[in-house]
Amino acid sequence: MRVLGIESSCDETAVALVEESPAGAACLLSSVISTQIPLHRQYGGVVPELASRNHSGRLPLLLREALERANCSIHQVDAFAATGGPGLVAALLVGHTAAKAMALAAGKPFISINHLEGHLLSPFLPREETRAATGIPAPEPHLGLVVSGGHTLLLHVRGLGQYELLGRSQDDAAGEAFDKVAKMLDLPYPGGPEIDKLAELGDATRFNLPRPMLHDPNFDFSFSGLKTAVLYLLPKLTPTGNPHELDKQTLCDLCAGVRAAITEVLVRKAKLALRRTGLRLLAVSGGVSCNSALRRGLSDMCAKEQAELILPPPDLTTDNAAMIAYAGLLHARAGDHSELTTPVDPNPTLAGCTVRG
């Protein structure tokens, strides 16, 4: 079985193919991504209309490239999957409609995939250097931590489609907090990687920044207070509050403090969830899972808790179609197909909660 996946929920256009052998093993045949970061950087964030136009222009070329890399024709694809939400409606429609059209023309199944489910399952994809030969295992019961620009979720994953929500951000997501702080500091978009880079040169103890909900006995998160603390701190560091008046070391120290605050909360909540659930496997996904301090913190914590940590390779942390094709393959195995009338949904549910785009 071969499944073609398309991702177009925000500012990455991506196509991938996953194949399952008769013996039940699966491998990633190809994965191509076209990012729109240079296009949106001049605006400091994603412009929906530009994103959807760019998806429309790039998708045919990416489809051709993905099929060529996989040495596969469109007639050899057994199912077509696409992100149905959450995301930007106009952007989602590009990939969703294309997958439907190909499924209809080929007389093959169509599968609409929740973008967050794709992230949740992505740590079980193989690393870049072993993709061509390594089988992709089905996800086993584990604790899933999704940390991205729009979402921060802790879930008990019992199996495909069996997700129990343990906690989520009550306001800004972790990645959203990084990006908003970066915008205050007038750092390039996307802000998270920029803060991570500068933080490596800073002193995380210089500024006493808040860790909202750190000691609460639940698994929920809150990062808007941290963002507000930085907003009020800036005028105390420069006469005008202009971030360009900060000296380089102060800027690095501030980035290090922000990173440390977010990382400490994420690591502590994950540790609490491991202890409460008794799970011994933590799988982390989403763009923020690329953060170097978070990776170190989670690795150290899991070693002390005697738990296994699975992190996706960097190219599978941001939006990609490999996770959509893989989720599509798992659903196809289970006989879960979508009607061609299935609409995109910018605010779908996952584990009983609404996830906004």
C-alpha cells in the first residue's frame, strides 16, 4: 500500500509518499517541503492570502518531485491523505482539494488528517539517514507532548485515535510565546529559532522571569504571563523600550531567560505526567521540539525517570507531509476513510478538545 500525503495548513507546502510492504513494514519513500518563510518574513508573520497563493503555485511541482523521488507514478498510489485542520482555511483548501481530486480521478480512498495527530505520531517516523530502508513502527502507548507555534498539548496515547487529553495551554502556546517575544525584540521571523540561537550565548539567571502554572498540580500550561513580563521589562532596560538599544549581552541574557522559563515548565509538566500515568515512553513533536535547551532538559529528565524519550529529527519537527502520509497509512490500515464531501476545519477536535488553527 502506498499513501501520498499533502500538508498545506500554514506556510509550508509539502508532499510525501509512504509505502507499506506485504510483510507489514513501512518506509518513507519521499518527502519534499517548500517553505514560505522568506516570503512572510518581511511582514513579521504569515499572511493568509499570500500563503494560499503560494501553495497553489508550488503544489504541482512538489507533487511531481515527490513522485519522481519515490520512483512512483500517480497510478501506483493507493490512498491520498491531506491535512484537514487546524490551520488557515484558504491554505488548507489547497492541499485538501488537490488530494480529493486525485482520489476521485484515481478511484482511490481519500483520508482527511488532523494536523495535530500528524505531529503526535511523527516521532515514530525514522531518521533521515535510515528512511529508505528502515521500517516505520506503529505508535505504542506513550505520553505525547506536542509543542508548536499554535499548540501545547500533553496526551496519553493508547493507540491510533485513542488520545486522552491530560493538559493544554490555557492561552498562548509555547511556540506562540517564543514568536511574540521575538517580535517584541524585533528578531527575524520565525522567532523561536532566533531566541534559541541567542540564548546559547546568554545567562538564563540574570532576569527573574515568571514560570506560570509551574507548581500547579495539573498538566495545563500558561505562557501569556511570561510574554507580558518581557513587555514590562523592556522599558526598564532601555530609556525608550526600543529593543535595538539593548546591548548584545543583555539581549542574549533576556533570550536565555525566556527560553529557560518555557523549558522548565514543559519539562516539569512532562515529568509530572509520566509519574501520574506510569508511562515509560515520552514522544515529543512540533516545531518547538527542535529547541536545543528543551531537548537537553527532556533528555536529562527522562534519564533520571528511567523513561525512554523519542524526538523526531529536525526536518520532521516543523510542518511536513511525511507525518500526514504516515497518519494516512495508519488510518488506511484501519479502514478509516473520509468522504469526498469532508470539509476542512480550522478548529477540529482532538482527544475531545477543540484545537484552534
